[in-house]
Amino acid sequence: MSQTLDVQNICVSYGMVEAVRNVSFRVPKGSIAAIVGANGAGKSTILNALSGLRNLTGGRVCLGERDISHLPPHERVPMGLAQVPEGRRLFGRMTVAENLEIGLFGRPDGGRDRAVLDKVFDLFPRLRERAGQMAGTLSGGEQQMVAIGRAIVADPQVLLLDEPTMGLSPLLAETVLQTISAINATGVTVLLVEQNVYRALEISNHAFVLETGEIVLDGPASALMHDPRVRAAYLGQ
């Protein structure tokens, strides 16, 4: 099951500095959308605002027909919104299995259906082998698998991913991106912030280009991939 994510004129400030200004976009249910832009453009701020980690100073966020703009993060998760944060944010002194089990508490059923853990292990077979290992001792790629798995365990309808391939080898980065496509193929709506602009556009249906807190371009990802401005600024062409 998935939902549409509808973002309407949101603003986010850090003190007197307005980091995001009147940003609006829509991610249709079952699709993948990408936000691309330079460092400091406000991409992570937008994701954190959508998940409730940053307060809005204007605008609203709707998950399907429900306005979730002012709900705390722990109430947004059972409604179907989950985020994989930049930097993974795992509990390093807890095992892989324990990190995944934390995601169970965000489920609408309160975590009673533990069979969902097997779905994560099917998605990432390597984690089944590492289930009893401390998360802090895993490789960067394995840690990212745990971070994505923890979000999937919460049974999201909309999944937010912030720089999921950062710091990974090209091979592992490709594995993560293919897994994101596989998750989307199950019906989960995906909003992706990704440093590899070419691959982000390649796997997405739609994309938004963010500059200094404002969307300056948006459209089908395939069209933006061939836009001269995008090619010059982000694809090195």
C-alpha cells in the first residue's frame, strides 16, 4: 500500500535564516521522485521537515488526504511515513537484529508482527548472516542496509531516503539503488535525495532541482536528465 505525498508552500527557518522558501511538490503514490541540488541547497532540511524533525514556519504537508504538518515524528511513522537519515544513525552497540526491531515500534500494529523482519532479511541476505553482530562493526554498505531495513520494518507507505549511497563504493552504491527500486516495485512511494544525480534521475519518475532553498526546475526525471542546465550543473557535461 502507498500514499501520495503532497507538499504545499513549505518554509523552514534556522533562526533568522530562511533555509527553505515556499517549496511545493507532489509525489504520486507508487512513484519515485528525486530532489537534486548542490550541498547546502536545503535538501536534507526538506526531508527533516517532512518527517517532523524540523518545524515548518509555513505551508503544509499531506500524506494522502491527511494533514500531518504539525504532528511529531513518532505519530507520523504509524501513519505510513518513514525516513532513512543521512549518516545512517544506527545504534552501534546494539546488534543488527536489535536495530531492526526498533523499527517494529513504529508499525500500526505496535510491533506484534515480527515476521516482517524476515522480509528485510530476504531483501538483504547479508543481514541475516550478521543479525547477531554489533551494528557499529559493520561495513558502511552493511550499515546502510540496516538503516533501510529499519525503515522498511515500520511498514511505510512513503519512504524518505537522505543520501543513501554517501561514502559507499560504486558497487555497493549500485546495490543500494537497485534495492530502492525493488522496494518501490512493491508499491512504496519513494522520495530520494541522492548525490549521484545521474542514477537518481535514472531510477526516478519525477525530479525537482533545488537551489538555495527554492525549486528552480521540476519535471519528468528523463526530461531533466537531458536538460542543458542540469547536465552542466550536476552531470559534468
